[in-house]
Amino acid sequence: MEVALLAVGRLRPACRELCDDYLKRLARSARMAEREVRESRRPAAEGRREEGRRLLEQVPERASLVALDAGGTAWSSEDLARQLDRWRVSARPLAFVIGGSTGLDPAVLERADRRWSLGPLTLPHGLARVIVCEQLYRGFSILEGKPYHK
């Protein structure tokens, strides 16, 4: 299964280390690609539009797109595992997209096949990326019957 993690901005060293650890673990279950786009310096709406364009340019062809969005559906780890299984069966690439500090542009949300909420908390986007990587690893572990998920 091909999975792309698309995000705005670079991670700080502590988050980078955690993200890299989960990406390394995930490589046993899926072909993972992480792509970062530059954060815009423009005002909020204009910057979101610019970042959105950059993110959409990175979406693999034919990919199912999942936008991380506070207005999306909150999934349990088991729900995510079931979603991963459905996506795996569809044999299409999968892309998760995480916006920057001002969120995702409406064009990205419109293009998304699903919207996933990590819950009602406001999280720094770097920490959200680490959580997404950990939950993807947990979801694949559930599917593969590994003891990580207890």
C-alpha cells in the first residue's frame, strides 16, 4: 500500500525524531512518503490558498485524500484500522494532508475524500503530524495482529 503524508512546514527536532521513528516502523506495512511544503508568509486566507495549492500539487495521482480537519469525523484506533483495510483493498494510493498554523484551504477540503478529526483539542500542526504517524502505525498493527495495540 502506498501512503503519502503531506504537510505544511518543517518539524522541530523533537517532533522530527518521533515522526521518523514511526515512519521507519510504518515502512514494514506500507510504502510511506512524507512531503513537506513551505509555509506561506502571506496573510491568513491568501497564505492558506498558497499552501493548499502546494499541497494539492503533491497528492499522488488517483490517491484517496484524507484531510486532517477539526470538522471531520473522529475515529477510534479500531475505526482507523478498518478504514486502512478498506483503502488497502481499493488498491489506490492514500494521502493524508495536514495544514499549517492557519488550517487547510477550502479547495483542499473540497478535494478530500474523507475528513479526519483528531478531536476537539487544538494541536500544534507538528504534534498533529506525530499523532497521525503513531495512529497509522497503530492501525496497521491492529490489522496485522501485532501486540503494539493493547
